[in-house]
Amino acid sequence: MTDLRAWLPRSVDAVDAWMARFGAYSAHPSVEVDDARLEEAFTLLADRLRDNYPFGHPRYVGQMLKPPHPAAVLGYVTAMLINPNNHALDGGPATAAMEKEVVAGLAGMFGMPQHLGHLTSSGTIANLEALWVARESHPGKAIAYSADAHYTHARMCAVLGVEGVAIPADAAGRMEVDALVDVLDSGRVGTVVATLGTTGLGALDPLPQVLEVARAHGARVHVDAAYGGFFALIADGSADGVDRGPFAATGGADSIVVDPHKHGLQPYGCGAVLFADPSVGRFYVHDSPYTYFSSDELHLGEISLECSRAGAAAAGLWLTLEVLPLTDAGLGQVLRANRRGALAWHALLEGSDVLAPYQQSELDIVTYFPRRQSMADIDASSHALFTAAASLPEEERIDLATYVVSADAMRRRGHEVVEDAERARILRSTVMKPESAEIVGGIHATLETLAS
């Protein structure tokens, strides 16, 4: 792994050398601080940051969290020392150019023949923009999404004053197309949200069929690929790849959201939204006495709801994709390792007398539960296992996550349970780090011991 301790000083040196060209100057006394005071404060900071989960360790297989790639840190920090703002070219000409380049790369990954798009501070904001454009292009129309879609869609519909319609999910956590058709037949839906990689299960909505029925009813299609988007790089149906169909259809969508701060190896503060029709830029037109753009070239602030945005985010992603390009042989190899880890873990669960797989993994999320007879026992045992794994000595600790399921959802997946409780917690793990894939056997064995 690249040693940041060797590279980060070069960030400071590069920016210092560039700034020296503008002439020497001294910092104002008002911003100077005593080194002893800074040392004391930094020591306190380091101590307080210990109150965290070990997100970067391979045994952390809980939530969708992991540290950014060293290249992302190096690119981000170097640009952050300049602190460009990618709203207007005056605020960040170099990083704005980088942003346009990486956004074009993302559009190419999804097979969009043309696009308009930009980076955002999060997937939530990216989805907000996509749903806002949906509202503006189909005023008075509802927005439909799977019942298993991220809760942000229902919440953003409320923010936008748009009716949101939840479509039932099938036994694999995917949107039920027949149920979608029934809602589309009502004529009240203007946009359908298809999710490629649901947050809970990593399920892939059947995008080709969603596109077909939506188009037949005159509806737009937005793809929320915040979590699963980068799996497009390995969507070839191979042993360590993922289903080709949903990703092959992304080029036919009206808009797509993807989060580079997940599988794109970026720090938080990096989402992206892409539109297939560049003319949606008309919805962003704005004016004010203090707004000006210094050239006829596209300023990213002209196509973004956000104003100030960190140019450093674009630099971090740009540098990462320079060394790990958007190809199977580049970033795709990270995703393949994750996928192999999830498949290996699922196979171990299928052969276990102690733990059972909840459903087949489509990406790199694994769901499972202690083999018990009733919903109440499954819930209690899952919670006990979650707690016991996190309570192991630090050098053995395993961090998991939980997922709430209904008795009906269990039965639809072939799990016969006594319904003494309406819902139960099960375990959910993300194999997001390739290092985790190498030790899933040990993780599984430890969990089996704890569960039994």
C-alpha cells in the first residue's frame, strides 16, 4: 500500500513552490498560533478520534464505510491546500476541468452517449437534484420507487412536494415490475426510480424491464446506483462478476446517481449526478446581482443546485482514476475481490449448521442469521451475536451490522419460522474492502463459534 507519510510532504512542497511564483509574504499575526498550543490541541484531537470504529480494518464488515485510497487522500489534500471552489471557473479552473473529466468518465462507464452532470457533496444531494429535475420536467406527476429503495427518495419527495409511490419488492428485494405496471396504468407517475444496489441487500432492480414499461407509459427513469454503480465495470456475468443485464441498460436511463465515496474509494463529500439530456440545464438557470461567469465555457455552478463545492473532491477522484482507471483491469479488480469475498462467505453460510444465508448476494453485501425456529429467537440471537463479535478483544474484534426483516419476507425466501414476532433483526455484512475478502473464512468461523 502506498505510504502516505512519504507522499503527503510532497503535497505541501508542490503548493509552496507554486505559491512562491506570486511573491513572498508572511502570515498575519492574527492567524498565527503557538506550536505548544497546537501540539496540545492536536494530541487531544488524536485521542478523541479513537472513539471510532476501525473502518479501515478487514474485520470491519459492518456499514458501508471504509477509508479512501491513498491516491484520493493525496489528491484531496494537495488541492485542499489551495482550497478551490468548483462553483465558477474563477474559483477553481484546474479542479473544474478535472471534475468535467471524471464526470465524463462516469458517464462513459454507464454507456451514456451524451450527458450533463457534476459531482455533489453526497448521494443524497445527487438524488435530490435528479428528483428535482424529474419534478420540473413532469410537473404534477408522482415519483415511484421500490419499497426497498433508500429512504432518501420518500424524504426528498416530501421536500419537493411531490407524491412518492412505493412499489412492492419481490423475494429477492427487487422492484416488482407487474406492480409497477399497475401504478403506471393510473397515469399519475412521471418518473420511476430503479435502484442498482439497494442499501440493505445490494439488490438490483430489473432495469431493462423497468425502462420498457416506463417508456410505454411516457415516464422517465432515474437510476439510483449510489452503492452499486461501479459494479458496471465487472457486469459480465462471470464467476466473480455481476449480472450484465441491469448495467447494460443504464445508457437508456434519463438520469443516474453514483457515489464515488463508496466503491470509488473517495473520502466523504463526493457524489455524482448525470443526466442523459443536456437540455435539462435550463432548469438550473439563475441570476443575481453578485453572480457572474467570466467566460462562455460551462461553469459547473450553472448546472448545480449546490453553490460552493470542494474542488478538492474532484482532484481526489481525478488522481485516483489516473492510477486506478474505470476499467475491469483497473478499479474493477477491487470490485472483483469484494465480489469473490461475498460469494465465498455465502457458500460458507449455505454449508453451516449454525448460520443461515438470508438470500443470495448480488453484489458484495451478505445477509445471514443464526439458525433458530422463531422470529423472536432469531432477533435475540442476532443481537447477541452482533454484540459478542464487537466485544471481542481488539485484535479479534469483528464489527457487523443488522437488518430488520418481516416474517413474510423470511417465508418468501424459503425460511420457515414461527411468527411469534412481526419483525426480527438479522445480520448484514459488507465485503467492501478487498482485504476483507481474504479473511472471510476466519470471520465466518469466529461467528459460528460465537453463535453456537
